[in-house]
Amino acid sequence: MNNYSILHLIAGLLFAADIVFLILLFSSKNLKRRENSVYLNNKKLIIDTIADSGNTPDFSDLKMSPDVIFRIYKDIAVSIFFSEEVSQSFIDYFMAAGIVEKYCISAKSRNRYKRSEAILNLAFLPCDKSRRTLEAALVDEKYYFIKVYIVNSLIETEDYLSIPYILQTLIGSPRWYNEKIYSVMGQFGEKLHDFLINLTAIDSKELKMVIISFAGYYFSPDIKSLLIGFMNSDDPEIANAASEPCKKFYPEILRSETFIKSPLLKIRKNAVEATASLISRESLNILIDAMRDNYLYEDCISAIFRMIAANADLFQETISRFMAETDPLLKNGLAEVLSKRIEYLFTRLRFDNSDSLKKLIKDIITSGTLRNTIAFLNENSDEKLEDKICSMIKDILISRNDINSELRLYLNERILSKLNLSRLEPQRGEPRQEVVRIGLLRIFLGMAILFFPSVYFIDYYGTFTLAGISGSIKNFFYLFNYFFAYYGISLNTVYLLLLLFSFIGSRRQLKCWEMKDYRFLFKKGILPSISIIAPAYGEEATIIQSVNSLLNLNYPDYEVIAVNDGSTDKTLQTLIEYFNLERTDIHVTEKLKTNTIRGLYRNQYLPNLLVVDKVNGGKADSLNAGINMSNKDYFCGIDADSLLERDSLLKMTAPFLDTDTEIIATGGNIVPVNGCSVDKGYLTKIRIPEKFLPGMQTMEYIRSFISGRVGWATIRCLLIISGAFGLFRKSSVIASGGYLTGKEKYRKDTVGEDMELVVRLIRHTKDKGRKGIVNYIFNANCWTEVPEDFSILRKQRDRWQRGLLDIMTFHIRMLFNPKYGEVGLIAFPYFIVFEVIGPWIEAQGLLMFLIALAMGLLNTHIILLLFIGTIFMGLSVSIISFYIMERGNEYFSNRDVAVLILYAFCENFGIRQFFSILRLGGYINALRNKQGWGKMVRKGFQSKPETA
């Protein structure tokens, strides 16, 4: 068989494989649709029977297997309350049908996923056999994440006898495991309380921590004396932990000199919080005096402000202390507090022209911060009042010229004119490593352009005399097309291998997700608390829909922080008017350096929403500002033009429960929202975009996110988490320096802040000798708007490529470095070859193809290779990506899938090449050291009425 026959055979096999994949895709969608319909009908039958009669159905009449009935029972048990009689009748049926026995046997399986599923299912089958099986499993289990499952199921049995077994597992266990168990054990309630207070000896650290954790949400005077004793413990961890429930339930204990001056900082801080909750003049004076402790200074300012906000009489008392204070440290601290209420003092100027009030205001402005003064002047509409304030500021500037730079930076032009000040433009820190970065880019460019000519010259140098110049050039064009074809085959082979890993990873993710239930996931302490940070610049068209979607997520503990990054449109005003927000002040410790915060806005009836208005500094700066404001353990960065599905956060965090290794970052799937219908932040209808360009991007997104990132994550090589939807441990990000900006320790900005942070977290974790996973969840979906015209698309792809190049060169030391494991040895080389150098090879390949075509140098062999390497293999990647995506949920209709597959075929004829040229533009702009994001105009979400 000659080469042509082999190529024909390969092409035929690939074409046939594409047809088979298409048939499999559509048949699996239709089969799943029928299975779901049957399942929902059976579920409705059981629910209706229980609702009508109050009893369980006659199981012998149900034409369902016991496994299906159990699945339905699990589904409805998490949302519908069953009477004890109904629940027991189900349990009796499952015992008789062998379901209990089946899962008791599977709980001993050597396969950890099968074992985990069985253990979680036993939570719905409370009986003596289940309890004994779970207790035995708890003793034998080696994986701590599975022990969490076992403890959860034991707690659901509500059997007092399991408590000693659970407590025993805490001895010598990892801290994260203990913290989860401390939280979930509270479900035992009074049984656990009686067990704890009747213990004759409490000598283990873990047992003391159980008592402390339990005391945090179960009020009991019997435990009060134990907590006081624990706070005097020689173990700092015990003493610090004991102060937390005391702060909540017994603040009067902490409001004493013993704890305000404790040698342990955590206790001192909690004593400040406790004192602030006991609103009185005595508490105010204690907090003012405590400001002398440098470690408590910021905490005291925040606590005093909360007190005076709650009690107007204490505001006047604070003014009196401020005027009488001689200690510069305390005076400055009180000025900081009063500056947050300076708007009230300014309004008093309308009817009070006394010298004492003017002196008070001048002293506050001189000693405190200017943020609230600047914000008031910028928003004020009373010209007479404005003139009075400006007159006072002029007097202050005579002796305090050092504050004029802040005024010149942030006051509007009208006020600056009255103060005879000129605008001062903000200066960014000089970025480092730019010379090295551009030097590396030149090296990579040289490698891309000279690689094939060098190989050709070395291999064919001896033939140049015989072939002549014309023949050698023709031969060069001819052979380059072979090189380009094999390059395409290599690239798509990598994609297909990644798809294999993606299939394995997504299957595992889906199985782990389906075996968990909401009752388990919503238990206190099981999932981490999350701050969702949404930077917004010029998002007036989409901001309301986006924030609405974020406020209605299905997640146990989260907050939303929308950061207006100095938008020039009505983004901020739109948020204020729609959510009825009021300007407020929250004292925030600046963990990461950012541009100035101009204002904070809240609505007391929406306690989990905070809107931050700040001076423009870019997306990374806005995210750092949001981190400073956040109060949760993790934060989720999301684009303000994006929508999350209601259970996206649950799907993002549920895999935290499937491993004993720390997950340092997690990404979610990004899907274009163009063409979909949205109402108040909810997707009401999923459609592919009607326009060609966003339609092409939809196919591109599905292929790149499903085949690429899920596959990379499965083999522990993921470098990219989209800035549109990423989750990070806050403490790790702060420790590594936050998002890369000119204000932070690296003194460097980047337009690829999302990928850079992931790479730096991996590097930081490896440098510390710790293990960490970067995960990617294929069915945690974020719907985002993609460009609908070429101009905006060009800017986006230019920015993406510049960001990639900046990051790869900034962290070049990771390349081929075994210290960084799979990331250094596999991921970095791939990105250098196919993402950094690749666009130049693809551009040369396109040029050589056109020249060879014009010169008649192409033959059937080359054409077949190009078709195999691009169209047939590329179609396989696209179809399989669709198949994997639709396994979790059915998103697209058969018609939409067919159109997208057609796009996947058509993109090979000019579109993909066009995208490569856009990446070249990004490379050239990186060489020119171009900075900035470029503006993306938002069309806004579509709200279409649904038709029958």
C-alpha cells in the first residue's frame, strides 16, 4: 500500500469517525431527553400520591426498579418534608428490596468513588445496619474527604451512639478536616451538648475545639465557664478559638483589661469587637484608649465608627474627646473616625457659622483622610455651602500644602478651579522586566521564522547547485506545506489527547456532582464562604442583569461586591437607582494597594451586596480593591457583563470535597450569552447567536474550554482560569501579592491578570513545597457577552495575546523546570510552541500555501494531509467537545448543534486563519510595548418574550 492509499484510508477513517461522533452526539441527546421525561413523570407520580393521600404509594404498583425509586426519594427528600410514617415506609421498602444491603456492601468497595457514593446514599437510609456500617467505615477509611462523607451520613442517622466514633477521628487529623467536623457536628444539637458537658475529663486539644466550635452556634450557660478557662489556656490556638464564641454570646467577658491587653493578638482583636457590640460611653472610652496598641489601631477605628453610627449621642462624645485629646496618635485616629461622618458636619454649616464648628472641620480635614471630603464636594449641588468649604480648604492649604496632591488628583474641575489648583494626572509605577520580556519575544520570533529555513538549508544544501535558485525556492515552498500539514496534525493530536483526558475528568466530575445532595452541601462549614467580585467599567447596559443574577445564586454563604472602576458612563448611577443604595462608610484595612476608593454604597435590605466606587485603575486593581473589601474565605472574580447559572458556585466548590489535596484555584466554563434571552438575571431561553461572528465564537469557546482546559486540569497542567469566572483562596492570593498591578510589590501591570495570577499561585505553592491543584469544572457555567463586530474582536484577541506573552516571559524560569512538575515540563513547553510561536507558523503556513497554490506546487498528497490535519481532526475535536458539554445538561437544541457543527467546518476556510492573524497583531503590539485593554462596547442582554 503506497503513501497515497494510506492517506486516503486515514482520511476516510477520520471522516467516518466524524460521522459516528455526530450520530452518537444526536442520539445521546435524544436518549437523555427521553430518559429525563420518563424520570420526571415517575417523580411526579410519587409526589402526587404522597400529596393526595399523605401515605407512600403502593410500591408493587410502580413500574420502576427499586434503584429508580430510591433516586426519586433522594431527590424529593431534600426539598419536601416527610412525616415519620412516610419516611419509615420508604426505608422499610428499601430494606426489603435490598437497597440498604447493596449500599452497605458498596461502602466497603476498594473504588473510592463507588465507596463515596454508597456512603452518601446511606445518609438517606437511617437504620441500625447503616449506622454500624458507617461506624466501621469511619475507623477503616484512609481518605479524609471520605471521612467527611461518613460523618455527614452518621449525623443524618441522628444516633447519639455515633458521637464517640466521630470524636475519635479528630485526633491527629488535618486541620481542614477537623474544622469541617466541628461545624457539622452541631447538627447533633442537644445530644452533643449533653455529651460534652457530662465528660469527666477534657484533656485533648481536638475535644476542646469541638466544645468551642459548638459554643459558637449553640447558646448554653453550661459551656460559658469552660470557654473562660479555655481563653486562659497555655495553647494559643485554644485560647484564640475560645474568644470567638465569647465575642458572640458573652461580650461582657471580653470587655475587660485582661483581654483588651491579652498577649494574644487574636484575643485583643476579638475583645475590641466585643466591646463595640456593648454600645456605651464606657465602651467608647475603652476603645479610644486601646488605639495606643498599634496592632489594634485600625480595628478600634472601625469599631468606634460602628458605635457612633448606631448611637448619635456617642458621636458628640467622640467630638468632645477629639477636641480635648493631646495624644497625636489618638487624635489622628479619632479624626479618621469623624472624617467618615464629615458630610453631617458640612450640612450643619448651612445654618451654623460658628468658629467652633469651622475649627472642628478644619482639624478633621487636617488630621484625617480626605476621601469623604472629596466625595462630598464632587457630588454637592449647594454652591453657597461649596464656597464655605472651599474657603476653609484654602486656609488649610496655607499650612498643609502636602495634601494638595490628593485634592488635585480626585476633585472635579469645578472645585479645583475654586481652589486655584490644577489637575494632577496619576502616575503609574515603572514596570520591571520589560527589556527582558521584549528580548525573549524577539528570540521566539526568530525561532518561529528561522526554524524551517534553517532545517531546509542544512538538509538540502547539497542540492542547491543542481536545482538552481528557482528550483530551490519552489522546493522550499513545496516542503513548507508538508511541514505545515504535520504541524496541524501535531496540534490536533494534542487536542484529541486532551479530549481523552477531558472525557475522563468530566465523567469523574459529573459522577461526583450527582452523588451529592443539597442537604449535604448546605450544611454549615461544608463549603467555603465566597465573595463574588465583579469589576465594572462602562457596563451600564449589562450591570443590572448581571448583579441580579449574582444576588440570586443557590449557595449557602456568599456576598457580592460590584466594583465600579471609574466608569465614564452611568454604571454607578444605574446601580444606585435600581438597588436603592445609600452611601456608607466601612473602615477597611488595605491588604493590597489599590487606587483610591471614592465611595461605598449599600442597601440595608440587601446585606450581601456592596458597591464600591473607585478611581480607574484597571481590572486587576479593581479585583484587588474587592479583595480588600471582602469578608469571606474565598473570592470569585467575574466579569460584570456575565451571568452565572444558579448552581454554578455549588458546582465550582463541590469538588473541594473530593480530594485531600488543597485546591488553590478553580475555573468555570465560559459560554457566549449572545442570542439568549435574559430576564432579571436569569437565562429564560438558550439560543445560539443569530449573527455569524458571535456564532463562530460560540463554537470556538465550546471547543477551547471543554477540550483544552478540562483536559489540562485533569493532568494537573492547567495554567489559565478565565477572568470571567474564577475562584481563589483569598489568603493565598494576598500572600502571593494579589493581582499583578503597578501598585503592588512587583510594580508591574498586565492585561492577562487572570492567567498571571494562576501561574503565580502555582509557582508560589511549589516554591513553598506544598501540594496544590488548579481545577476546572466543565458544567459550572458562566454566560458572557462576546464581540459582535470585528473591531472589538480584534482588540479582545490583541489583549489576550499580549497577556499570554507577558505572562509566559515573566515566568519563563518555570519552563522545563522540574521543580514545577507537570506545569514546568508539559504545560509551559506546549504554550511556548503552540501559543507563543504557533501563530507565526500558522501565518507562514497560510502564506506558503497560497504561494504554492498559485505556482501549482500542491499535489493530492499535501491536500490530503492538510485536510486530515485541519478539517477532519478539527471536526472530531469540535463534535466530541459538544458531546462532553451536553453530558451535564442539555443546553442547545439539535438545530443549534447542527448549525454550530457547520460553523466548525466553515471556520477552517479563512476564519481560523483570521484569528491567527489577530494573534500576530497582539504579538507585534507586545514588541512595541503597547499597554492598555482597549474598550469593548456592550450591547446588553436580550430580553425576549417567550412564544408558545
